[in-house]
Amino acid sequence: MLDCKKALAEASGDFEKAVEYLRKRGIASAAKKAGRATKEGLVTSYIHGEGRVGVLLEVNCETDFVARTEQFKNFVKDVAMHIAAASPQWVSPEEVPAAIIAKEKEIAVAQMQASGKPAAVLEKIAEGKIKKFYEDNCLLHQTFVKDPNKTIEQLLKELIGALGENMAIRRFARFMLGEGAKDTAAAE
Amino acid sequence: MLDCKKALAEASGDFEKAVEYLRKRGIASAAKKAGRATKEGLVTSYIHGEGRVGVLLEVNCETDFVARTEQFKNFVKDVAMHIAAASPQWVSPEEVPAAIIAKEKEIAVAQMQASGKPAAVLEKIAEGKIKKFYEDNCLLHQTFVKDPNKTIEQLLKELIGALGENMAIRRFARFMLGEGAKDTAAAE
């Protein structure tokens, strides 16, 4: 493909450098595609431990053709399995209710209050804790369980670059057997 | 089993009547079990149409032993498939927000206002419409897609009677590809 020829040329024949060049261009091109409608894709599931944990996941792309590629199917399977293992609460920081972020900031500042550090420093520390909160709880910011060198967002952007379509992780549900068991009445 | 011997005796040897006797006793015994803790069970999924519709479902019972029986596994699979087809919004009427029921009543009464019928009759008609609303939208009140002679609740009660443990359909999620697509931003 022209992209690969160009990459090798840019890298003066060095294969590793060419791969890096393509990877960076993939991530850059993802930004150009953002905004294109994503009505196709796949709904997939992952069940772990013979029914102890289950995940339902929707990932969108632009065309049914791309949705049926092995690469897309494998990505969706990987993300579903990742969600089972890493148990995010939301897809992205934008989905976290403002009240929860405010609470986390409050806790962070309260913890640091006794340290006597100046307000500007406390603010920085609180920001760091919010960043960590997103990394722990937002799917896109979590590091991929199969490759801790990448976040799920990076994985997604690479796929967008590789397959050439806009994509989005739309939503997911994760059920752990027996969790949050308020004693719901059985059949009445 | 003693139950079957007794049933045949009660039915004077008539097999069909014996089955009916057991079925009714199963439903009655379900009520006796309600209230027992249900922390075991299964989380299962069902994907339809190569990824166009997906369902995640948790059904609880009392012991892991029962959760692993073919009967329980088949029930859970059936309910998941039913949810994909029948698209309920809630498990039970108790889960429907009061505001939604109030709205449905309001609509029902408004529709009938012009008819000039007395208030007591309008109330009855509105109740009928709410009942229909539950039958359309609450999983337990829906008729089973594989057997319209039974509701999901009856199916559940029969299983409780057959397996001898308290059970509950705890929760479910249903994703239809591309539905409610607010244009979520893709990877940023």
C-alpha cells in the first residue's frame, strides 16, 4: 500500500522506524475522522468463570463491512474481556457525574489539608488524584490488561488508523454475580 | 419421587391431571421459598443477528449446585433470548418509576375523557391500560416468546417448584446496535 511504501521511504528503509511512522500517523488520522457518523459496529459479550462475571459491549464504526473484519471483531472481544477484568465504571471522563468528581476533589483536598502545603500545590495534587481516578475508573483511560503500555483509548485510535473509519466505544454493562445484592423479592 | 407418586394418586392415575397437579403445587411452593437468600446463580448473555442485539442477564438461586443444573442453565438461556426478542424495559412493575406510571394513567384518562363515561369506569379502563403497560414492558409480566400460554413469572415459579430453591431474575441489559445514538464523540 502507498502508506507502507511512503513509510519505508521516510524511514530510509529502516523497518522498525517505518512501523513507528505508520503508528503515529494512524493516531493522527484518527483525529481527522472524529465526527463521522458511527451507526454500524457490533454488540458483543464476554462471560467469565462459567457465569460469575458477564460483560455486554457496543462498539460502533461507520460501515458494516469494517464491523465484519477480523481486526474489528478481535478488538471488540479484547475490550469486552478487559472490562470483565478491569471493571471500569464509565466509558470516559465525560460520563462521570460532576458530583462524584467534586466529592473526589473534596476528599483529596481534605487529606492534604493537614500537610500545610500552599493552596496551589494542593490544587495540583488534587488534579493528580482526579487523573488517577479517571485511570482507575474510565475505560478509555485504563491501561489494557493485555498490554499495560497502552490505554484502551490508544488501542482504539490505532484501530481507527488501521481500518480507516471513525469508531467509538458506545456503552457497556458489567454484571458480577451477586454484587450489590439488595434482597430483591423473588417471584411473588 | 414422592411428589410424582402422590400426584398420580391424587389424579386417580390420569397422567395429564397429575402433571397439572404438580404444576400447581410447584407454583404454590414457590411462594413458600420467597425470602430465602439468593446469592448464587448465573450471569449469561445472548447475541442475536451476528452482533445487532445483545442481552446480559443475571438470574439468582440459592446454591451453586442448582446453578449448574441443565434445567437452570436452559431457563437462563431462554430468558436471555426472550429479552432479545421481546425487549422489556424493566424486570418487574416495582422497578417502573412512579412518574412513568402517573404519565400513562394521565394519557389513558385523557383519551377517555371525551367518551363521557363515569369516573369509576374511567378508573377501571385506566387500570386496564396500566396492566397492559406492565405486560408489554415488564419482563415478569410478558408472555414467553416460546410459549405464549405462560408469562416469564410463571416460567420462573415452575422452575422454583421443580428445583426446590428460591430464585430471582435480578437484572438485565439489552443493547440494540446504534439505538439512541446521540452522536457520542469518538476517540479524542
